Amino acid sequence: MLRIFAVSLLMSGLLWVADEPDSFKLAAPEGWGGETIDLPPGFAPDMKLKGSEHIRFAPGMMNPSSDSFFSYAFVFELQPMPVLTKAVVQDEFLKYYRGLCKAVLKGNLPDVDPSEFTLELKRVKSDAKPAADEQAADTPTRYTGTLDWVEPFATKKPQKLNLEIQTWARNDRNYIFVCVSPQTREKAIWKHLHAIRDDYLKK
């Protein structure tokens, strides 16, 4: 099923580089696929973020009947600019998903207008206090989000995606880690997504 995703992107003239299983940047359960792409991606060249994106896809990524449909985790490893403010994250992700949908559909659904997609972000306040020697930039800023868009690969229908986002800076690099699923957050898929994220954050 993952190949459908990759092939669709390649047919759209987009750069999509498949990782070898033993070189995945993100650890994930057996059966999860993975890819790496350059940022900005070919389908969203107007993005300001520059770096690389490492992705792990749930086994049911392209199966609408699966409880892990369109569920995945990814990390952006980025240059230090621009600063990852809430406005920048929101704007860049809208460019990403609007461009992705437009590139995959190629005008085959003229009633779909990606400019109408919306992303609502809400900052999550942390109860944890940083250590005395911890720099503020190292402390992740957390958001929850809801993306309303049209899923262009399998259903080509409106979809509401739930996002959990963390941003931080370290060693002159910016990072964004995102867990994505249309499933509500009490569903089992989120445990897998969180495990992938938590493993990465320990590094």
C-alpha cells in the first residue's frame, strides 16, 4: 500500500526517495513503511523550510477501511531559519498539504480548491519546569491541530486530520515532529505514533 503513495508522488514529478529498511531515521513497529524527502518538496516549492523530512507510515496508510488509514509520523530536520513560530508552522503546513493535494489530483477534481483547506493550531501548555541549565530553545513547543482538507490518494474525499506537533531548536538546527491520524486520540494508533516520537526525542 505504501508503494501507492510513493508511486503517486513520482507520477506527479516529485522527488521521493525510498529508504532502505535498515536506514530508517525513525524507529517504528514491524510492517511500517518509511520514506525520506528533501524540503521544500517538489509539490510545495513555496515552502520556506529547508532540510529533510523522515516519515514512517502505518501499515494501513492507503487502506480507507483500516484503523490506521492515513496515520503516520514524521520529523522535519531543518536549517535554523525561519524561526518556528506558531504562524510559521501553520503557514508552512498549509503550503505542504495544499501542494500535496494539488500535485496528486492534477486537476482531476476541479471542484476541490486547496486554498480552502484550513489548519487550526492550539498551543499546549506544559506543566513541566525546565532544568536550571536547560536552554529555552531546547524545550519543545507543543501544539495540537486539526487539518480540514481533501485526502487525494485513496478516497479523494474531505478528511479531518488530527495533528500533534512539537518544535524545538538544538545545535543550530530546527526540528518539527508531527504525529498524524484521522483517528481520535483515544484510539490505539496514537500509542504507536507516540512511541515513534518518544524514541526520536530521546536521541
